[in-house]
Amino acid sequence: MRAPRQPYDGIVVTAPVTVPYRRYSTNTAHWWVGRAVREVVKKAGLESADIDGLSLSSFTVGPDTAIGLTQHLGLSPRWLDHVPLGGASGVVALRRAARAVQCGDAEFVVCVAGDTNQVDSFRRMLSTFSRFAQDAVYPYGSGGPNSGFALITRNYMKHYGATREDFGKICVAQRDNALKFPHALMKRKLTLDDYLGARAISDPIHLFDCVMPCAGAEAFLVCREDVARSQGLKSARLLSTIERHNAFPEDPIQYRGGWALDIDEFYAMAGVTADDVDFVQTYDDYPVICMMQMEDLGFCAKGEGPAFVRSHTLTADGSFPHNVSGGQLSVGQAGAAGGFLGLVEAVRQLTGETLGASVPDAKIGVVSGFGMITYDRGLASGAALLARGTA
Amino acid sequence: MTEPLVRPKRKNPLKKTRVPLLPQGVRSRTALGLTEAAAEGRFRLQVCSDCAAVIYPPRDACPRCLSARLPFRDVDNRGTLLAETTIRTSTDVYFRERMPWRIGTVQLDAGPSIVAHLHGDLREGERTRLALKLDKSGQAIAMALPMEDTPNMADDPQWRELTCDPKFRRVLITDGRTAVGQALAEACSAAGASVVFVGVADPWKPFPGEERLRKLERVEIVALDLTDTISVNECAGEYAPRVDILINTAEHVRTGGIIERKGLTVAREELEIRYFGLTRLAQAFGPVLRARGADGVNSAAAFVNLLSVYALANWPAYGAFSATEAACLSAAQSLRAELRPGGVKVLNVFFGPLETEWYQAVPPPKVAPSALANATVRALQQGLEDLFVGDIAEDIRARLAVSPKALERELGS
């Protein structure tokens, strides 16, 4: 039998930072990352020299990787990580950092994700995203992730009876949440009619199913709970995490993600059930993926996603609060920072530092990550259960 | 059902000619195995030598057993179209001006799922057969076709991007005095070419088959002497903007090896007609072909070289001739790279001895000129890049793949 995984006792996430996004930026990824790290250090009442662990996620920091950033930012960490996992970056960075802190390899780990978005940089990234994308995706109409997820969405709709109205409900609820969030790039109310009437991008994907690429950065600090307390920092406790890559490779087309493999352990490790969860931050590159996560994270059975969405408001103040700052669909997708957005917002919700809508009496949140569609499906998946700290 | 193509109207000379753009042509080295298959119209994927898994996209390790022995093999091309999408917006300049564009996920019966271009007559949920094709960049893509042929199938716009169909195109055949040239004129006319220009040196000199050639529908005889640069340039000046497919049918077949030839007279003549003739054609017509690669229904599509299969391995009985053919093949490879920016294909047609007077003493099997012509037109309709016609050509190709050294000894004995 497999050895049981050790709990993350005494490990917390604190100092949630969002560097406000911009549609386009003339600055480099290094600039965005630097601003986020500075904010974390400031917020935590630390000096740069105190940072002994760094985890970096970025698509546009090249030719640098995390090591180049240590010199660029003047840090001398004794623990360093680079997590090129897109939408799964936040959860994966967190779980690795948590173990480093728990084992004493580092005391203060800054996890940061940042990307710039220069005019035309998105197009250039698409054609070179992966070897499979270069060989087997980009030459096929060059629709980017829109066309890949269109096929997944189309297949899901056909099999489980999801409608555009169901996906629209997710997008509209997120926009409602976003209207209260000051950093959201989308400032206008979205109605279901707006959603349904938007122009087609790659059928059945329409304009408001797509995230808007932008520049931005997100970051948080991982440390021991007692250390956070002594710094006077409010924090969220880490109860459980899972991570899985290239799950179900035999599925001819993706209708489930890696969460489904590890979901029992996910809740068992935390000692809670899906019913105990007060809010959920799914990775929302496309609404069909949100629905898939609602199923695979155990909030409803496979195929019941559409009915589940119909039976909840999905707003921060309603039933099943979901992507409570608006998610990438309304805030924007700042490259790898999109994989941090839900996690950083979850920490704010649990520490009472919300910038926008607050989930009433939020005690437990689930954050989910998903990313890297290198050929026909998202490969990386992960999730974390966070709880309000005791401080 | 596919809308039949409409014969293009005469072009307004004041209108801008669309600049040829290409889809992304970068591939991993391993993925070029697909390009190799597509060039000959085969459907091949990697098949693991250890566990027999059929693999896609191309890899360097088997995802089932981690084997590195992953040769490309012919596999069953049938499958089911699981999901489709119509792409309406793209960041890529080539696809942007060709929107909307349909793609879909095909699950092959052989195993893997393949994201493929879709023929217009194929619908979600239907059975399909996949074909590997060369796109305008010259690299392989997969296209899903309806299980059975449909009316006007070849007129589908996504399909026609991949082919060099003579239908509604204007063809130049460079030497109408040869039996092969005449057979090609007939085959292209029958395939729906708008006009077939047939070059003849000194057209006032009668030649066998002339009467029949002149009677063919939509065939026009033009003066063209491939050994004369001025003649080639004059012909290009008149016709190049109206040539969409150029088929070089010049031939000069003489027996003998290098020693037996005695002097350079015959060798020079051979090179004048074949190698320098090809060079003259390429220099006179190539730039216009390359500029017209995206010029609508009758865009420039192909430059066709008819090559003896002994271009690949010298046959000393026709040793000097083989050497000249090898020079032409090498030139054709360069031409392929030079025409690619225009999305214009170079089709090399390889064949063994023909059923003509110059191979009189050679025993069968030999290739009939009409068979060669029909195969060439089919290759254009399929958008192939390499074609082997007849048993001898297939045999030489197979033996070359096994052992070039063994073939050299066998041909020289």
C-alpha cells in the first residue's frame, strides 16, 4: 500500500498580492514580477534579505528562468523553483513551497507569477507553445486555445446536454462578482443576452467564453503559521492539495481532468467534505472547464454540471460562490498569473482582506488549477483546500 | 454538398494580386515523417516496434512502453469525427484571409485522436477517412474526408488549398513533340484545364501526332524552344502570367555510358535540353509562378518535372543520360525550396523506360505515355510532391531504400 501523505500542519499562505493588470504593457515580465515581490515583502514586513525561497511562474520572462531572477531582483534564496505550468502554477507552486517550509529548507517562500503582454506577443507565443502545438495544432487554422477548447466544449455539450445558456450563466455571474473587484479589466455589466449575442470565435466558443490576454502579476508568501503570527500577518491554513498531469490519456477527447483521480484523498487529507466548502475558485480559461471542475472536484457527479449550474447563483453572495473576484474571464488573463489569480483571491477571502465582493463568513475555500493545452487537452491539474487562519 | 467551382473570370489587371502567405511550416524533425508520407500520398503514422501502439502527434518515445523504436508505417486511416469547430478568427495571417475554417477531432480506429482539417461534406459524428496532405508551406497536415466520394468533392475550398488540380487552371506543357507531351495535353484537357498551352520548337516543322494534338479541346500550340534562352523568355513574356501549372516534358534519351560517348557533343545537347532547359524555364517562369501562388481559383500551383528514375541511381547502360537526369533532380530540389514561399509545389514524377522509340531495345515492363500522363494528372489532383510510375520506378525506389550500394552494383552488372 502507498505510504500516506503527510499533512501540511502549521503551513500558511499570507500576503496576497495582485499587481493591477493592464491590457498591454511596454514593461517586461521582470518588471511585473519585481513589483509583485516588492509588494509581498512590504506587506509581510520583511526585507528582501529575509526571502530565502522563490518560486517563479512566467511565460514571457525568457530567456531568463527563476535563477536569472534571483540576480535581477537581488535575492539570495536557499530554495528556488520554476513552475512553467500555466493555469496550474499557483497550486503547484504552493504545494512545493509548503513542503520546503515544512521541512525547514526555507522559511519565507515568495511564490510569484507575472507576465507582460505586448502587442503581438500572444500570437508569437501560440505558434511556439509546445512541440505538439507546433507539429499538430497551430497548422490547423491557428485558432489558438480557442479552437482546442471549442472541440472540448462541443463534445461536452453533445454528451451532457450543456447549453450556451449554462456557460453564459457562469460568465454572467463572474462578471457580477468582477464589477465589485477594482482590478478587473472588464468594467461593464454582462447580461445573458450580451453573452448569447456575442460574435462567434470558434463555434461553439463565442467572445465572452474567452479570456482577454493582459499583463499583470500575482504573488503570495508561504511560511509557518507561528512565523506569520509573529509578523502580525493574517493567513490562510493549507489543509490539502492534489496535483496530477496527463490524466486519462486514453480519453479520445477531454471530458474530465486529473482531479477526478485524487479527489477522495483531497478531502480525506483535509478532514472535510465538499459540503463544507464555502466558495470555489476554479480555473476558468473557458466556462466548460469550470463545469468540468465542479464535477471532478466532487460538487456534483460527472455529467451533472449543467444541472448544478442551473441550480445555483454562482455569485459571491449567493449559493455556491464561484470565482468571487470575477476570474480570468472578467479580470483578465495575465499569462501565468492567471494560474495564481484564484488562489490569491481565496487567501484574501479567508483573511478578510477582500478588495471587492466578500463571501459571507468564508471559512473554507477550494482553489483549482488547470493548464497547458499542448495538444488537444489541458495536461496539468491541481487543487488546494484552504481554511481561515486562527490568528 | 460541395458547391461546384465557378470558372474564374478574366482577371482585372488593375486589381492587386494577393501576396502568397503560408501557414506555419515549422515542424519537429520527427514530424517530418508525416511530410514524407504526405509527399507520396500515403497515410503513415508512427507505430511502436515494441508494443505496436499507434502514435500521434509524432514522438521520440512511446507513450505506452517508452520504446524509442517508432518507425512510420502505413496504418488504417479510418475513424470517427468526434467534434468539430468552425474557426472564425485567427492570429495567423494565412488563415485570417481564409476564414471560416473547419477543424475537428477524429478518433482513429487505430487508436489516437487527431485534430484534422475537415472536408466540407463531412459532419460531426460521421465516419471518416483521414489523408495526409502537404499544405501551402510544404509540410504535412491531416485532413478528414467523407467516407465515400461526394459530388464536386475536389472543389472544396479547404481541399483545393492542398491540391494542384488542373480544373480551371492553365497548363503549359513544354514539349508537344514527344508522345508524353501529347498524352499530358490530352489528360490535362480532360481534367478540366481552362487552357493547355503546348510548347513546340519551330512549330512550322510538322511532327507525328500534330493533327490529333491540334484538335484537342482547349489546346493551344505555342512556340517554345528550350535550348534557346530568347525563345523561352519570349514565351514567358507572353504566357507566364497565365500559366498556373508548368509541366516540363522535354526529353533526350540516348544510350551509353561516360566513356563510350566519345567527346561532349551528345552530352552538351542532353544538358542543353534537359538541365539548361529546366534552368531557363525556372528563371523565366519561376518568379511569376511564385508571385501568383494565392491568386484565386486559378492560382499558380505546380511546377512538374518528369524525371527518369535513374536520376536516383545511375543505370550505366544509359549512364550519361542518368547523370543528366540526376542534375535535373538536384535542380528540382532547389526549385522546390525556391518556389515554396509562393506556396507553389514542385512535383517530381519518376518513371522507368517508356514505351517510346528511344527505349526500343529495352525489354518490358515499360510505361505507356498515356499511363504516365494520367498518373501525373492524378498526382496534381491529389497534391503530391513525389510520384513513382510503373513497376521499374517502384522497384528502383524500393531497392534504393534497402541498400543504395547493392543497387549500384546490380544496375552496373
